[in-house]
Amino acid sequence: MIPASTSPNPTPPPTTTLLTHITATLGHPVPPVWAEAVHAVPRDRFLPGRVWLRDGDGGYVPCDRATDPVRWAEAAYRDVPVVTQIAEDDDGFQEPTSSASAPSTVLRMLADAALADGHRVLEIGTGTGFHAALLSHRLGAGRVVSVEVDPLLAETARAGLKALGHTPTVITGDGAHGYAAGAPYDRIICTCSVRSVPAAWLAQTPPGARLVVPWSTSWITYGTLVLTRRPDGTADGQFAGYGSYMVMRGQRAAADLDRDLLREGQRPRRSSTALSPWAVAGESLDAQFAIGLRVPDVWHSWDSGTDEAHTRLWLADDAATSWASVDYDGRQTAAYLVRQHGPRRLWDEIEAAHRRWVRAGEPEIARHGLTVTPEGQRVLLRPQRPSAPPTVSEGR
């Protein structure tokens, strides 16, 4: 019998399998410095014994290491996000409250951070601790500070990090405030998405610092913003077309369509539209991203099989003052019934934003940029030639 160690086809270690999956996702090999970190930081050491996996119908099913170790290990070493904490309401609705990001997304963010020896990093959102462990392996734990709002997650991450010999500073607190006692930071990497860049982050970074921040609007949570801090205290940068993270807790909207907006006796304005609801809320992430930037504080949801429509797109504003709906009856393709109620005509705003996006050449996510100043944020649409100055400026 051939010993396992000299077998012609030995089973590769799980970290090697994970790197193979990551390479396939990225389309190029993982840089050696980060490949070494992935080997040194086993992902399974930062996952709880129970995780939740997608069930294929929009929900999640639990997977326990004790009762289904093979499936649990497969999830740990595939290039997929894994839900590690979930809340379920009385109606059975499941809302993930914490997750381990897909490793390829983690490595994309680390690449965009352009880390170098000697950098001091602030991580916003410790989560499982896996990301902080990679940073600690690369830079040394003494140069890593991580802030986590959930006390239980923070304590669990500290224990997991310590078990692997890493002791970065893990602070329990609101990441929007950063951690002034550890400043200044050469890099800030956020593992939750934001709708606006907190002023504290710019105050705790020197000129030239880089911030890598997943992005969210009310319309869509997608995209990653890479900012550079300027000497005058402002920052500017561009978006990248990857990354979908849970929204920072202090920036989440809380409006509920049924409870807060729909009232008996409302008389919504009726009209029709030739713009397909799928054109603005369908599979095109570029279109959805553009709508989200151009129509602030408006969210949407799909409703199938209502009494009045085959499919309905609902729109509502975060202030819970206005709503709109667009109906598809299962047959028509040229016109769709629109209802709008409240001080904002939400569908009119969406149509106008879509027209502007089309006139601009349907720019992809990466052509959008953002400037952050003490007065607020300004979206920039950059031309296709990177050397030319921005051509369109939109305030928010």
C-alpha cells in the first residue's frame, strides 16, 4: 500500500482548494503575499458551528458542523459568502445580521487598499475576524485596529484571533466613529456598506490615505468605493463593480411599505409608462447602481401574483411619505400601469434618472466617482477616457 503522503494523487489542503476557487472568480492568480495569508489563516477557524446557506428559494437553511460536517466544510472552503448570524420574525422572515464575505471579495478589497509594509489599518466591522486575521498576518497585529458594533461578535472574533496567535486591537463600538485613540490610519477598510462616508474616517486619516468602502443606496446595495484622502480634508475616488455588504446599522432605513405608507382612502394618481420596470430594477447592476445614485432615498420591492397584477414593482421613499407602483399584467409589453401617491412622484423621478443614464451612454459602475467634502457628497460621471476631466457633476 502506498502511504498517503506519497500517493500520486494526494488530496490538496482545503486552503489550496479555496485559492483555486478564488483564482477562478478573479480570473487571475492570487498575489503571493495574499496566497500565503490565506494558507496561514484557515477560514473554517472563523466560522461558527452553525451557519446558514441559501435554500434556492430566497431563504436560508441552517447547516451544523456537528451533524453535517462535509457540507459545512464545503461551505467554509468555497468562494461564497456564508451567513453566520440570522434573525427570524414571527412570520418566518429571515434577515441575515452578520456573514463571512466571499473570500474573493475580501481579496479584491485588500488589493484595492494597496497595502504596504508599515501601514496602519482601521477595519470597520470585525465580523468573524477572518479579515482582521489576514491583515494581521500581512502587517503585524500591532498595526491593525478593528471596530465591531455587536458585542458578541467582537468577543467571538477576539477569541478566534487569539487562538491563531493574532492580537489586533478589537474595539466594541460604532464603526461610524472610527477609533480616534489609534489614529492616524494609512488605510481604512470597511466590511459593511455605507450610504455616506462618516466625517470621522477622514479626520482620522492623513493626506494620501486610502479608504475602501462598500456602497449602498436605498435602491441597491452594491459596488465598492475607493477613496483617496486629500490635503484639504476632502476625499475623492471611483467605484468598482463588486461587493454587496450589509448596511452599517446606523445608516439603515426603517420604513415599511404596508404599515407606514398604504392607507385606506388614498387616491393615487394613475398613468402609464413605456419604461419596463425591469429596466430599472432588473438584472442590470449598472442600471440599478445609476438609479440609486441619481434618485436618493427611494427603495423598491417586487410583488408577484397580486389580485390586480401578474407582477408589481413597488417604490417608496425612506421618509415614508410617498409611494408608487408599476404593474405588469402578464401580457403587455408597450405600456405599464403606474400609480403614484404622496409629495414625491417617485416613478417620474425614476424615469428621469433612467433617461439621463441612457443619454450618458449607459455608463458602467466603474465610470462613477464620488467627492466627499464637509458640505456633503458629489457624484461624478467620468468619461471613458480616464485622462480627461469629469464631464457630469451631480450633487446630493
